[in-house]
Amino acid sequence: MKYLSLFLILIFVPGLLLAQQNDVSKLFLVETPLDIKLHIGVKDVKGEKIDTVYTSSMLYYKSDNNSAWDSIQIDLRARGEYRRRECYYPPLRIKMKKKNTKGTVFEGNKSLKLVMPCKQVKDNSLILREYLCYQMFEPITKYTFNTRLVNIDFTDDNSKKVKNVQIVGYFIEDDDLVAKRWNGKVMENLNLHPKALEDSNALRHDMFQYMVANTDWSTTFLHNAKLIQLNDTKKYIPLTYDFDMSGFVDAPYAVVDASLGIGSVRERLYRGFCRSDDVTQAIRSEFIHKEPEIMGAIKAYESSFSPKEYSGIIKYMEDFFETFKSDAGFKKEIIDKCRTK
């Protein structure tokens, strides 16, 4: 019997992993940055406040292993109230028609988010730090957004003198694709109490937010969060995104809610709800066990930072793991700080 079970595992698991990989579009199967060009009027896009109104444009791109530029028709709009108001480059939601994506690197994507630097700066370290948050979340849970770095040749047609700059950004896949990959559906307008979320994944989400020192989220009001419900178990799973207000990114414009009692985004504060001790300790152990993978995600981009900045990033993460490895530290920062209401 045990040999039959082993045989079934060997047959079934690779098939399951392959099926899940097939649910990832080829845009996100490659880790190297994609070269794209955008020509838009920043002022016009930011000025449109109605979320259902999109602006038609063209997205130019170089296919993987291809030096020639190609193009695809897109519709886009600005997203994110704070960044639209405070940043020069607004995050964009991009829509594509299925017929236009067929046979391209974008096939399988009807909608994408494009995140760009907030300010007009030559230093891309902030956007890379935010991108790294997604990379660090991947070893922690399978319920994540796929992302891909892009090198953007960006032209602002609204400038008095047409302005062309080279910036770094990244694509985020649509939440419907994440839900489909795990046989679920995206849930909207639930006002669901966080205690109704599946315990283990809620803890992974909440402890991760503590790890990157992010307090700018809510799984109840779906602020910088999405919820998917798995069709088979009916359990609710949180998806997280947008980390520019986190201490890990440490953007100069980042602020914290004064009511939280912390004075800086660099201060870590646990905002998760209390869960049973056995599950809490199990997820704590997962984080400790996955330290090499999490730190490895940062290590892969060491050359993108100055030695001083990279050293600071590593130290910031080491402080987190020091807390989690200490029974007294974990009790003080997590157990004693978890929310009951």
C-alpha cells in the first residue's frame, strides 16, 4: 500500500505543479526585466478621476530574446488615490484585449498593474525595494501576485518640452488570475472580520506585514489587500500588495497613522488579530525556517544597491529574525501586541 501511495504522489504532484505553472502567463515565467516604452500625458491621466474611464494608448515592448520593438494597443488609467495626488508618476492599471495579446508575451493577461517610481529621480532603489517585498513574500505563501521588473522608456507628452526618461518599474498580475490559479474567486465588498480569514494564511499575511514594517493595510476594508475564497474549502485567503508606505521601502514621502502610536514607518508594529497559540507558533517557525530563502531574495539584487544601502537592508531584516528567534522578543512584539478587537 505504501508503494502505491508513493507512486500516486510521484505521478500526481508533478502534474499539479505543472498545472499551476501553466496557469502563470509567460510574462511572469521570466525573471529578467522586460523592456517597454510608454508615451502618455501624465497630467491628463492623473486628472481623470473616474475609475471606469480609460485612455487609449500603445505599449511598445521587446519580446524576450528579441531586439526588435513590437507594440500592442492598450487602455490605461491611473490608480491609487495617494500616489495619484502626491506622485509624479501614478501607478497605472492597463487593460488589453484578448485578440491583441494572442501570440505575444502578454497572452493570458487582460489586466495588469504597472508600478513606477513616485518621484522624478534617477535612483531606482525605492522601486526595487518595493518589488523585493513581493519577492520575499513568495517563500512564505503560495497565494501571491506574480510580478516582473520592467525597464521603461517613458515619454510624458504633457510636458511643455516633451520629456523622455529611463525608469524602472514592475508589472503585477491581476487578482483574478491568482484566484483562478488556486481554484478560487475574488471577493468584493465583504466587510469581513479578520478572524473569519483562514488562520494560517492570515498569520502569514500579518507577520509578513510586520516583517516589512507595513501598517498601511486592512483586510476588512480591503485597503491594499484582496480576498479570495477557495471554491473547495470556502476559506478566505488574503492577498497583499502596495508596500511603498512600509519601513522596508522607507520612502521619503511615507507617513504613519498617528493613532497607531509609532513615530516612524521604520518602527515595526504588529497589527494582526490574536490566533491560537499552536498555529501562531507554527507560522513563527515557518518564518524562521525560511530565513535563507527570504534573505536570498534580497541577495539576488545586491548589485542593484550601494554597499551602504544593502548593508542597511540586511541589518533591518536581521533585526526582524532576531525578534522571531527570541521567545521573549516574539512574546513582546507579537503575542502581546496582537489585536482582540
